Amino acid sequence: MTTRPRTTSALPETVGTLSVSARRLTAGTGGDGRGGDVYGAVATPFGTRLLIGDVMGKGPELSRTADDVLRYWEQLASRQRSLEVLAVRLHSLVAHSEEPDRFVTATLVSVAPDGSAELVCCGHPPPLLLRGGGAVPAAVPAPAPPLGLLDLAHGWCAAQPVPDSAWDRMLLHTDGASEARDAAGTFYPLAERAAEQSATPLAGFTAALAADLLHHAQGRLPDDATLLAVEPAPATPAS
């Protein structure tokens, strides 16, 4: 089984106040290669908002659920100030879908123009925060269950602050990247490799990580892997 790059949705190089670069590696060659990974970035009155998620389950319905989540998130992101309420609304969409036993791990991020951010993690890996040549996962003291299963946490989730001093670059990812294994069964050291590439310009950063991830897994990823990297966009000179 070979793996090839595929992008579910084209993102511009700049969204709101952020420079953006995304890469998706798709496992398998059947059908159109679409799976359950979902990601997006939109400029809103509340800041630049990011989404990355992974639909759990099997079958062709995965891509349909992923499309529904992305579309609904794009509609709500510009209208709903509260990141927690936005996550709960997405949970309701998944919980009331026609697909049985469907749930979606997801991380939602909102970045203000000054670089301060907040995030909600619903059963999904937290973003890696890159600064000073290092890369560490964002602290999430109160992670929530996946979308579709928030009732296990009384139907609510908590947003966590991310100060602007904690990051120069942020890497959102699915567990297809962090849990890819080599022939010896060793997980891909995503944080370590991201730190090594932290001085590389953003598009080259995601390209280098994607290539290195494929090399680590001998080109045979068992699951889709998505990387979504952002950093503050260069200031536009005043006219």
C-alpha cells in the first residue's frame, strides 16, 4: 500500500493575521483517496480560527462526515464568539448525524491579532508550540471527549489560553503523523523533527516534515496524516 500527498481543501498562504501551510498524506489508493481527516483556517471578527480533526470509523461515509464538519465549522466560526459553544455545536452535528457510532476528534484554535490564542481539544492531540528552537505540546489541563461524545463530559468543554509568548509557530496535526511507526515499531518523533526544522520557512517546514514522515514509515502509512502549520504573517507596510 503506497501513500501519496493529497489536500482536502486548498488554503491560501495567508488567512487573517496568520501565514498558513498544510500537508496531508493519504493512506491507500482506493477510490478517490479521501478519508476522515479534516482541517481549515478562516478569518473571523474574533480572530483567525483553525480546525483540525479526524473522523473515527471506517467506510466511505468518513469523507462525508468530514465534509459536513468542515462546512458547518466554516459557517459558525464567523458567527460564534465562544470557542466552547462552537465546539458544542459541532458536537451536536456529529451526535445527530445519520451515521451510527460516529465521533470526531478535533482541536479548535482561535488566534487574536496580538498572537494570544485559545484552544479546545476534544479527544485530539494538542498543537505543538514552536519557539526558540524547541517544540512542546500546548498544555491542555482539561481535555474533552471527542465531538459526538461530549455528553460523557456533561455536554461541555473548556477553552485553554495560549499566550503569545508561548509560540512563534504552531503545528496542528492528526495522530496519523504522531503515531506513524517505522519497521521497528518506533513512533515518529514529530516534536523532535519539528524543532529541527523550526528555522525553515513555513511551506518548506511542512514539506520537510511530510517527506521525513514518509521516510520514517517507509512510504506505508496505515492512516491519513495531516499537518497544519501557522505563524504570524509579516506586517503589511502602510501605504
